[in-house]
Amino acid sequence: MSESVILVTGGTGLVGKALQHVLATEPDGSRFGKQPGEHWVFVSSKDADLRDPAHTRVLFEKHKPTHVIHLAAIVGGVYINMKRNLTFLRDNILINDNILHTSHITGVKKVISCLSTCVFPDKVTYPLDETKIHLGPPHLSNFGYSHAKRMVDVQNRAYKEQFGCNFTSAIPTSIFGPHDNFELESAHVIPALIHKCFLAQQNATSFVVGGTGKPLRQFIYSRDLAKLFIWQLREYDSVEPVILSVGEEEEVSIKKLTDTIVRAMDFQGEYMFDASQAEGQFRKPASNRKLMSLIGEFEFTPFEKALDETVQWFLANHKHARTEKRAEVTAA
């Protein structure tokens, strides 16, 4: 791409920070490094309230993006989703509609929106693949967020059909890494468990993990995901979404995840599972066959190495990390 302005919404969140890291550290000539003529702009909720169409339009007029990676969303873990399904539905619909419509009317050449595997139906055959998004309702625990994200795929297709817009989407599995949200009520499972283990270590108390430890998840390291977004921006031009994930054979149980965190943090205390707490879907394995057939060779960071890097980042930065409750638009 030449003379491109790439606007990244949610640019100071988990994936936005990972994009900044990759662009700053990839060597010259790398497929994922910054290229001549590219100007990357990372914005956060402090720059604009994307729920407001006027704010969104002012943001676009200021930066004049040619491309958009849309990461901004109201996000959270299973517990806060269950409490705030309407908020997650309404706010995310507003954000997504404003980004896509403003991109259309200002002539943005390409938009990639970040979805989530929660868009898939609760009752569906596994593994998940890109053809199964609309085959039934999502899991009740996060139906608000799920429907809002699912509608992005519908809007992308409508903009493509009516106006020829190059709008598409990415569907990552569970993301983790440095700069995550570690606030206990709203965090996803990995940052929440890292923070809980840290507090148990600090306070010499038991480390209690909600649920049975049996559910399985596919996790993707944020810095690997950032590279995949860069690939999709430069090399993928279909309206059809792409699952961005490790292979389905890489599922990790919450028990194995907890054991890995305990080792990485050198936690010496007692830890246990509380089966009375909700734990969401048991598993939702997703196929990355389409991704791998398109991208060719790609080396994912081994899970334990990525988790250790995340833990070490948290231990070095916990005083400044997102550990306190706050209301903001952040990266999905």
C-alpha cells in the first residue's frame, strides 16, 4: 500500500498495543513490519465516543483514514456479560454502525472489524467454521454482545452488495497478552486468573478459580493476532470473515491454564476450583483451516511461552495495568 492512513480504533487496548509492538519490532522486509508510505493512527475512547455519530465523523475528518482496523468495543468476561447484555448489545451496535457508515461516506478503501467466536450459535456442530455464524442463536450468557458482533457480518455484506465496499471481519478465538484488561469483574479468563493468583500471592490467601476447570478454550497470543490482522489488511479482500486462531488441536482446559499460571508466577499457596460458579460454554473449538490455506506458513508462539511473557509483563507493570473498574471503549 502507498500513502495509506490506517486508523486503528481501540488502539490502546490489548490488540492495538500488540499491533504497535509488531510494527515497531519486526525487521525490515518482514511480511508484518511497517511499510513505506504507511501512516498508522491508534485512537482510544479518549479521542472520540464512537457511540456518537458526530464524534465518529469528527475523528475521521481529523485523520482521513484510507483503511480502518476496527477493534473498539464494549467488552468483558462471562460474568459482566451476564449482568449487562442490553448495554453490550446497544453500545456495540452503535459503535459498529458509526464506524461502518462513516467509513462508507468518507470513502475508506477497506475496513476489517474484529468479531469473536461468541457470535457462533450455542448449539452447532464442531469445529466452528466461517459458514456457521448464522445457523442459530448464540449462548445466552453473552447474547447481547454476540448479536451486536454478528450484525457486523450482515452489515459488511449489505455494504458490499449495495455500494461495493471492501468491508470484512476477523473472528479471533480468546485473546490474551500484555496490556490486557486485568480488572477482575470485566476481564476475560486469562488476565482475570493472573490477577487473582497475584492477589492470592500478595495476601497469602487461597487462589480460588471459578468453575470446574474442565471447559476448553483456544487461546491466541495478541502479538500473533496482530500479525494476522496485518496480513488480512494487506492480502485479503473478501467480505467473507476469517477465523484467526491456532488449530483446534491446541485447545487448553481451564485446569491446564491455571496450572501454567501457577508455575509462571511461582505460586506456592493453595488453589482450588469452585464448581458453584458459572463458567460459560464447555468448549467452542474453531477451525483455522481457511486461514492457514490462505496465509501459507505462519508460526504461532507456543502457549506456555506466550503466557509466561504475559505474566512477566503483568508483574512488571501491575501498578499501571488495567486492574481497576472503569467504563471505557477498549479493544475486543
